[in-house]
Amino acid sequence: MVQTDKTRNYYNNYGSKEWDRLDKTAYDKLNFLLHMDFVSKYLKKGIEVFDVGCGAGRFSVEFAESGCNVSLLDISEEQLLLAKSKMKDYKVEKRLKYSVIADLADMSMIEDNKFDVTVCYGAPLNYLFDNYTDGIKELFRVTKSGGNVVVSVNSRLGIFRTLLGKDNFNINNFLGRPDYWMINEVLKTGNLPEHPDVPQPPRHFFVSKELKALFKKAGFKNIKLASSPCVISGLRSKAEEIYKDKNSWNTLLGLELRSYKNEYLADSGEFLLLSASK
């Protein structure tokens, strides 16, 4: 089975959990807030936004509620149906201009220079595995000259922090069996091939220097990096504890909002964020 089919099947089966994913815990709520803060300055009423790898439409609805015209693309038929359904539920379906099932590495059905802002949030580029350069080229191609691209990917170092901070995670089983879990291979190459104990399809995990160089090579400029989350990266149970106290939570939000765009910390987050202009 080719990579595209593996990713499509995984997300077809994942279903509505993709919508719930960014609101399930305090940690997830924080990730959503930081992602929205990172893209918010580009969201102007009436502009054309392309949500690539839109999933169940969690961000798509927000873009539409900001007054943007939104077009959707996802590799999963099930996720695209959910996204369109959610836009209808939130009464923003009039803002939906276009939807297509496709692989972001081949968006040839989309004309050049079409969108003011192209967003690729979550981890679609990770799931291209060894074909992410084509995906980045396509993001460049479909964006208007002078337009902006905003992406997030799973961070190579951040994914380790996320695993080590996970509740009920057997740390010694993981760190004590580095060959089995391909720890050194992931650190060296970023590649996690298909694994019997990993439900997701193969993925490539990025570091900030690598991601910035790839976008620069594709022709992007004004590249900025950030991490999500930053201060509390990996500490899921601590986020839940803090969330119970309003003052503590507001303090954490302030710390995160003041810190997450520090490029020296970009590799620390579960997600590595990047914005760039064409």
C-alpha cells in the first residue's frame, strides 16, 4: 500500500476524533489557541484562504467566522465531509468556496497564484514522509504573489518531549529499547518508517533549521518560526492542573504568548510553526 493510501485510510478511520482533538484537554486547547494566534494577523475579511489538510474543519470554521472565503483540501473523504458538515453546523457554509480530495504533494487541479493565504496546519507535511519537498512546492505554487503561507508540523525533538510527558507511558520501555523504537534513526534522519506498535502511517519529523531551509529553497521569503506549545511543551498533566485555576491558566497563557515566537525555542514544541510570504 502506497503512502497516500495509508494516510487516507488512517484518517478515514479516525473520523470525528479529528474534530475533538484540539478541544479534548487543556494542553490541546492551548495548542489550538497558539495556532490561531500565529495565523490571525493574516485573516482579513473577504480574502481567499486555502485550508490544506483541513481535517474535520476545526480551523476552517474559525477562518470563515473571521470573514474569510475558505477552500478546503484533504486526502481523506471522511474528513472532508466532516469539515463541510461543521461549516454548515456553525452557519458559515456561505464562506465555503471550494473543496477537493487530493494529496497536497499533487494539487494540480488547483490553478497557480489562487489564494491570499494558504494554511497547512496539523501534520500533513509529516505524512508525505519522503515527498515533503513536492508538498512545499505546491504550497508555493497555489499562493498568490505577495500572499502568505502558514504551516505547522510535528517537531522532531518536540515529539520526544511529548512522549516523555505522556500519562501512563512506559518511559523505560521506550528509552530502554532505542533500536526497537528507532530513536536514533528518527533523531538522525527524521524518518519513522512503518512500525508494528505505531498506529500512524510513516512520518518525517522536522527540525527548525531544516524546515526553514526547505521553504527558502522553494522561493519563500520573510520566514518566521515558532513552537506550540512552548513553555509547557510535553507537560500535559501539568496543563490540566493549571487549567483548574483561572489565574494560573491566564498566567500560563501570557507566558506562552510572549514566548512561543522565540525562534531559539522553535524546536521545543510538539508542533513547529512556520509563516512565510511569496
